[in-house]
Amino acid sequence: MLDHDARSGTGLVETLEVFLDESGSWNRTAARLHLHVNTVRYRIGRVAELTGRDPSSFTDRVDLYLALRSR
């Protein structure tokens, strides 16, 4: 994701961080980032595609959280 964001400026990492911080709430994430909720859904979908992890799964959410914290 870091490489993807660097190349395209998509904000996937920031979106994922806020999404995890907001306990997976699409609406609160959208409000914090000043985005439409569909934009958040799209970005989280891209995160899932790029990482092979499902952010709606608790186990995958923990993996994503730990990966973000370890960078």
C-alpha cells in the first residue's frame, strides 16, 4: 500500500488508519476525512485487493493494524 500511495497519491494508508481507529465505521471515517462514504468504501476495497486482507474480518483487521504500527 505504501508503494501504491507513493505512486498514485490515493491516501489508502491514511484511510485505513482512520477506518481502524473508527472501529470500521464507514460514516465516521468519511466524516473525519471529509470524504463521501462511497469513497471510503472504494479505498477500503482497494486495501483489501492490494493486501489480500478483509478489513471486515476481525483477524484481518488486527493484522492490518499491526502492520501499520510496525512501519
